Amino acid sequence: MHRLKTLILNNNKVSKIQNISESAPHLENLMLMNNQIKELVEIDHLTGCKNLKRLSLLNNVVTQVLI
């Protein structure tokens, strides 16, 4: 996966994000729409992804506004 630039994991019940910087060092786009990510601290695991330009977390619990 060293040449991977876009990873689309929409609708997969993802709840945790692991460090993928070593296995996908050239990742630019990570799409995680419609999953089960609950806390923003999960994106801390992406700090090693130096080429990441786009991250989509639409329709995850973390993006919902509580009123």
C-alpha cells in the first residue's frame, strides 16, 4: 500500500483510527463517512500521515452537534 493516495472506508462501522502512516506513507485522502467514530482524539493517530490533505468524517457521531 505504499503507493496508495486515496482510501475510502465509507459505511464500514469504523469506530477507531489506527496509525497508518508506515503502511500508507503517501496517503492524501481518507474518507470515513457514515461510520461510528465518536471522539476527535481518534484523528491524533493520523499525525504521522504527513501527506494527508483531506479527511472526511461526515455522518459520524463525532460530527453531530448536541443541542
